[in-house]
Amino acid sequence: MSDIGFFFAKNQLGYDFYTDEGLKRLWDQSPLKYINNMKTPTLFIHSNEDYRCPLEQGMQLFTALKEKGVPARFCMFKGENHELSRSGKPLHREKRLKEITDWMDKYLAVK
């Protein structure tokens, strides 16, 4: 689901996901299929007006990771869209960078 449109799978991926084969291929590309293998702490940065990458898809993976005990954080920016990192409000872009650097410091810092 996104603002790209109903034609995306057939046009860009080359298959119709309303067939058994299409549904299988779509599921094979879903991160949710591989949730039992995921262990990496994950930071989600999302905007509530991002229609390219719908909010509920990020929330599904975030919820699955939390249920599996994987460290995860979900940061949602109100009033922003898919362009947050490039043309978002300066305060939100600054907050986004702080979230990223704090996350990296926490999980990647050399001890």
C-alpha cells in the first residue's frame, strides 16, 4: 500500500499479487516474514503524512520486534511527509538527526 497506486506490483515488480504466486512473492519480500531471525536493535523514523511508506506498515514491524524482545524505538513526526530528511521543518530535521545519533551512540559506541 502506498500512494504509488494499484498498478505498482504489476508494472514495477512484474507480477499480479492477487494470484497465489504473486501473494507468495509479495510475502517473500516482507520483513514480517523474517521476524524470527531479527535481533538487531531497530530505530523507526516515520512521518504521519508519509503516503509513500504508510505508517501502519512501520508500526507492524515495530510491534513484532517489541513482541520478540528486540530493542526498538518508533519516532513519528506529526505534519511531515516522505520528504522529512530533505524538506521537513528544521526543528523536526534536527530532532530526527538527534534520534539517529543517540541510537547509534547507544548501540554502536565503542566501549
